[in-house]
Amino acid sequence: MIRTGISTAAGVAVLLGVLAAAVAAAVVNLGADSVQLRAIAFAAGMAGLAAVSGWCMGRWGRGRPAGLAVAGGLAATLVRLLPVLAALGWILTHREGVGAGRADMLLVIFYLVLLATDVLLNIFGGPEPPRDRGGTTSN
């Protein structure tokens, strides 16, 4: 069995913690009126759903044959990106409601923060490299 570093649940917890911090920063910086709060909630919900779904889908491919691992990585990218792009398109065509609360800007910011967290989790929490079994090679 291949050891895969950070568990799926730990990665989800880190992503949700980072999202909570970003939401708190947005509430402090943008104010707490009802339009802003709805925009923050919408953007955080969409970005969080996409990030957690993409993380879980990306973890599925770990330790599997190369073809399935690549397919899992591509599916994770699609799952991470498609809901955010669809929500951004919807916000830009409906400027009243959440669009009036700058949800487009918040969605992009939350998405990029969570994407950077996902990348760091994959770098620092990836599988351990194979250990040297004591053999020496020479040319």
C-alpha cells in the first residue's frame, strides 16, 4: 500500500479552515450589510464546494494505475473549475442581488486562495519518496 501523506479528511479540514479565515476577512473588510453578507455567503459556498469536491476527487487517483491517476486529476480539475466558472457567468449576467454585493470579486478571491491552499497541500502533504534500500549504483 502506498502512503499518501495528508489524509483526505485533514485536507478538507484545512481547506474549510482557510475558507473560514477568508470569509472572516471579507466580512471585516466589506462590512456586514445584508447585500454584502449574501454575496460573501454565495461566493464562499461556491468556492468551498468546488475546492472540497476537487480535493476529494484528486485524492481518489492516488495510488492507482497511471491512467486512472491522470483521469482522476483531470476530473478533479474539471470539478474544481466548472462550478466556479458557471457561478461567475451567472453573477455577471445578473447584477442585482448577489451581483450587487461584489460576489464576482469575492468568488475569484476565494477560488484563488483555496486553489493555492490545494497546491500547497499537494506539495507538502504528498506521498513520501521511496526510501533508499541500501543499494549503491555506480556507472
